[in-house]
Amino acid sequence: MFPRLIIDREKLYHNACLIKNLCGKHGIEVVAVTKGYCALKGVIDVIVSAGIEKLADSRMLNIKRMRYYGIKNHIMLIRIPMLSEISDVVRYVDSVLVSEMVVLKAISEECLRQKKEIDAFIMVDVGDLREGLMPKDVSGFINEAKDLKGVNIAGIATNVGCIGGIMPDKNNIALLIEAADRAESILGRRLSVISGGSTCTLKLIDDDEMPERVNQLRIGEAILFGINDVCGRDIPGTYKDVFTLEAEVVEVKRKPSKPLGEVGFDAFGEVPHFEDRGIRKRAILALGRQDVIIDSIKPRYAGMTIVGASSDHLILDVEDYEGTIEVGDVIPFDVTYGGLLSASTSPYVEKVIR
């Protein structure tokens, strides 16, 4: 079935082992983020076999699916919970990131109802301005949270590099450590975990600036793609082509490169622009925006360029491709994290692990 997403088992295992060992040398536990591939069990099995025991996802549907698969590993919910899903959070999740007292109190009440305990990590915003308490507000929050039943304040966490594109550095991570110190003075005990962010925080290991107290990272991209996209760095020794998107050619013809007639809006409300390059050889593939974010894929063969896409069709300029191309041929594409995320989510894309 096409289109299909091919996952290379051996390359994925290699990357997972390398990242685990890299972090382990600095006393850092890796929590593998599963949202990029919709918590596909075959991918999780490979990552767990590499010795990464804890998993994390932002979607309760993915977490419930993991439990349905029989996965008993520790699972962290990394999107701050909605009040409407608290019952499922307590039922299926082992640890949770929180930034609102009303949410933490609702979790506490639900834990008492279900006779369970859940680990809570207090999110601190150190500059990216996504979720989290501002550092000055941590003490007040901990004072109110420390006596809640059913929730264990297990640690402090942060996130950078997502909304604001702020890169981790010794200064903003120092804010996290200071927040942890204040929390510990109120709780009267040492926090077991300081979760320093995601793949982009690996930069601090590269730069030899990782504070000793950071002992956990929540990592997806580094394992899946061997890159640190926020910082623009490759991770040495990793494979960059774990994932390949394949699509089938349904038409090959020579056509004008510029559409004929008056230009209006396309099917997505945009006004397209095409350069007039004369008559060009074009291939249409059975792949569209309903399958993947088109801007997040790139033909693997030299001489092929994406011209545009509708919901169901992708047009390639193949004039400069040195090989032959015919109807029925399968074209491979490299995917970015966004491409993986969308292709994994689409029910029209087959997922194959080999």
C-alpha cells in the first residue's frame, strides 16, 4: 500500500543506544518521547530494547493506546493536562507536567478517588514563554502544593526551543536549578528529578555546560533523526535516514511549467505562483496534503523538485532527473520531524518497520 512510511529498525536501535549512552555518561536519564510517530508499538519496542525504559507523550489517546498494547513502562504526560481528561490521566499515566494549581488540585482529588499516587513535575518557564510558572512564582506554588494528597512533587522541569525558539544555555538552566533549590527548601527534601528539557538541551553536553543537577531529558528528535534542529547541529555517529516516505507515480507527462489562464485561489485559499521555465517533464504522485505536510518532505533522488500539491496529488518536476521514471514507480522522500508527525498521524499512510 502506498503511500507508506518505512522505519529502519537497525538504524533506530543504533540511534537510541547512542543517545542513551551519551546522556548516561553525564548521569542523565532519557525519557523517550513517542508523539512523533503516534506511539507506534513497533517503534517503541525498538527504543525500549535499547535500554530506554521511560516513555512520554503529549496525547492521552496515544498513552491509552500504549496501555492497550500492554506496555507497562513508566509513561509521562508532557502536555499540561486538560481538566476534562484528569480521570484518564490518573488512570493511565505515571508522571505529569503541571503549571496550574487548579489542575494539580483536580489531579489530587482524582488520585484519592482512584486510590493512586502520581508524580508531578512543576513546569518552570525560563524564557521560551510556552508553559510553566515564572521562576519568581515557584515558591508560592510549592507552598500550596506540598500538602496535597495523592500527588508526589517529584521534580522541576522546563521546556525551551519550541514557541520562542530560545536555546538552552547555562543562564536559563541556572534559573531552573535555582527554582529547584527554593522548592527543596520548602519541601524539606531533595527533589529526585530535574528535567532539563528536550533534544535541544543536548547542546549543553556538547558545550560542556550541563549542570550536574540536571538528571533527565525528554528526547524525541535526537533518537529519530540524529539532529538537534533548534541549534542546527548534527549529533555525531547517528543515522539521519531512519524514516523514508514512499509514494507511487500515477502520471508522467511533459507540460508547461506555468499554468494557463487567469490565476485565482487554489483549493487551500492561497494564490500560487509559478515560474515560467518552459515545457518540463512532470510526475504526479498519489500523495497529498491529507497524507503529510508537503513542506516537510524532500525527494531523495537528485534532479527532482516539488512543484506543488493538492490534498491528494503531489507534482514533481523531474526534467533534470537522470534516470527513467514511469507510472508505477515508487519515489522515496526524506522527512523532517514535522513530516514524520503528519505522516504518522494520517490513516492513509501505511507504517512499515523493517
